[in-house]
Amino acid sequence: MSDPLEVKRAGPGQRDLQARLFGLCFSKPGNAQALRWRYDSNPHGKAVSLILVDGEGQAACSFAYVPRLAVGHDASGVRSQGHIGQQGDVMTAPDWQRKGLARRLVQECAKATGEAGFIVNWGFPNRQSAPAFLKLAWSSSGAIRPRRHLLKGDAKAKNRRLTDGRLAALRLPWDVRVCARAKSKLGGLPHGYSARVLESFPKAVSGLSRTVEARYPFMLHRNAEWLNWRFLETPSKGHVSIGLFDSKDTFCGYVVVQPPLAGSDNGVGYLVDFLVPDVELEDALMGVALDALSQAGASIAEAWSVDGSWWCGKLARAGFLSAKPDNHLFVYHYPLVPEHPLAKAALDASTWYLTDGDRDDELMG
């Protein structure tokens, strides 16, 4: 019996097909413009995207791997870099589910990304899809979960804490005070320092990124072109990027937040990305982020972090509370060049520098 489906490499001309499939698979409509932004405009390279097309020319299944420029340093300080593929928008049409299509595309994508020169593929499967990846020789690097800082004790914050359980919601007044005390300990900006909204990221950010990269075996490189694309040129325009400057107006770091979206009534804002080489400024910059979200009307600030990572510890210090224990995703990876230092560093996600902004979602939540 002939195969009713054809594997095709999806380019810009297939984004409408993929957007239609997105709308069939998820509870929100597909947006071809957003897919073109994500897959075709990334300064780190175009996505490797495959689709299975049925006899009527419709997409039955689609996978995409978005390239990221990863950098790492080993214990001796030796630097390595290369492109890794972040898995995103794993979609199978309802009529084609449970027929082995996703398994087929995972294998086809491994071949295609290997030919594209990627070192590692990685992604964040949930508990339902994780077993399928284990059967395909993917490995678990850790777990990533949300943490929440309560900015207000209102009904919006209580509703959000209900997702972490009834006890968490009942503890709301106490936990609001816990978060406030933690924030007060962060302190303010040192004398001479200021923070302001960025219209574009300065070129100097690449040097700041390289300084921070030297401390980690695995980190995604930040430069002005990528950051502008990632946070300022998005279809939604949903982020606010804030730069930190010293008394000489020298750029020292940045934080990116996502205020509650227009039309949303859940009061949730997100701490999306964070970079400052001077560890003495980390607490103050965290305070800037929380103040920005509060002023934007957020009742609760959220950020995801890998268990045991530096970022997880930084969020805890700032008063971010743990979510419900079973509210997490797995960090999975598939080595394409197993002997490469970055493939070895991918084995333990708790050693990575990873923020929400490093994930492939345009918006959080």
C-alpha cells in the first residue's frame, strides 16, 4: 500500500499551511506572520521545518527546529560554540494523531538538522509526550518549572495561586508579605546608576554576553541583532526591554519583562530575560524588573527556571515561590555530534544559563 503522506521541507511558502495546522491543534488561532518571524527572520539562522502533507495538500503533521547560537566553556576555560536546534510547534492534526506521524518526523528532523550542521536538538516535552522521545533515544537533562512572585494580594493573584493548589491560595496574604520582604532585601540601584526602556539594544551587549558565558558550560549567545529580533521586532510587541547604565552612561546590562497582555484579566506578567555581568548589580536589576511589572499592572510575576540552576536560585532569592510540584516540563536533548563539548554540556541542564527568553515561544503564558 502506498504511503498517503509526503515529507516536505517547509519554507516561507508553507507558513499558511502550518498556521492552519496550528489552529487545529491548539486553543488559539494560528498566525502565519508569527511563524514567518520565528522560522524565517531569526538572525541565528532559518528554522529546519518539515511537514507531512496529505493527498489534498494539507499539513497532517509539522515539526520545526529553530537554530540558536550556543556557547560553552569547559573547566579549563576553553570556549566552544555551535548551533543547536530548539524544538517548537510540534503539531499533528486531530484526524492523524496516534498513527506514528510524530515519531516519523522526529527521525526525519534528526537527519535534516544533522545535515544542517546542528550539534544538539533540544526541547521541553510535557509528561504526555516525554515517553515518546525517550523511545527515540532522546535523553532528559532536567526539569523546568514556573516560579511566582506575588506583587499584590488581589483576586487575580489568588486565582493564579489556585493553580498551585487550594493551600497556596489560602496562604496568599502571608506569601504576599514573604515576597515583599524578599524584594525589599534586593535594594535599589547604586548611586549613579539608572535604568531606562531601550528602543534598541546597543552593540556592547555582545561583550557583556561573552563575559557571562565564561562562567557557564552552556549558554545561548546574546547580541544586539538577535535581541532586537527576539524582543523588539516581534509580531505582538509584547515585551519591554530595560537597560542598566552607570554614571557615565555606559551600558551595564538589561532585563526584559512581559507586562500583562491587553485584554487579559489574569494579572500575570513575566520576567523574560536577564543579563548583567557584575554580580553586585544582579539584585538591583531584579528589583527593577519587579517594579516595572508592578507599575504595568501585574498582580503576579512569573518566570520559569531549571531545577537547581543559577537562575532558579536567583529567583528564589528574589522571593519567587515554587509552583505546584507536578507543574513542570522536562528538558530533553538529542546529540547530533556527541563528542562536541556542547553536546556533553547538554547532559545537565542545571549548569546552563537559561531564561524564558531562551525558549522558542514568542510570548510567555
